[in-house]
Amino acid sequence: MSDNIHIFWDNTNIFLSAIDTAAEVEPQMPRYLVRVYFPNLYKLVIADRHAVTKELAGSVPPHAAELWAYAEKMKFNTTLLQRVENGFGMLREQTVD
């Protein structure tokens, strides 16, 4: 078994999944209070293994400047993409998904 892993994270999907989970577990909690603590998530995923690849992508504006600074400190390659209009007047992510 290899102790090497590759991490490819989409910050938006992580955050939206956290909101969905919180709604199931604590439905009375307002959505805007949900937070994902990146250092703990990273520790959980890495689990004493070596990350060969570390990629984190998300959309501009990056409403959490601290997240992006921490990710860069932890040697993640970070990619911030502009949101684009989907033809119906709504913004969506470019190519993260």
C-alpha cells in the first residue's frame, strides 16, 4: 500500500457539502453560520501520508482570503477562476467541476 496521495479540492463543492450536511444534522442552524476549518480538514485527509499533488480551486472573489493564504503556506497550487454567465443571467464556475 502506498503512503502517497493526490489531493484535488474544489472549495465551492466542499463548502456547499458542508452546508447540506449541517442542514441535515442541525436544521435549526442558520446557513450563514456554517464554517469549514481547512487545517482540520487537511489533517483528516492527509492522515500521516505524503501528498504528491495538492490542488485547490475556487471562484473569485475568494471570500476567505485566510483560506487561500493557508493553502499556499501548505504548498497547495491554488487556482482562482472568474465566474461566468450561464446564458440565463446567472453566474457559475468556469471549469472547477
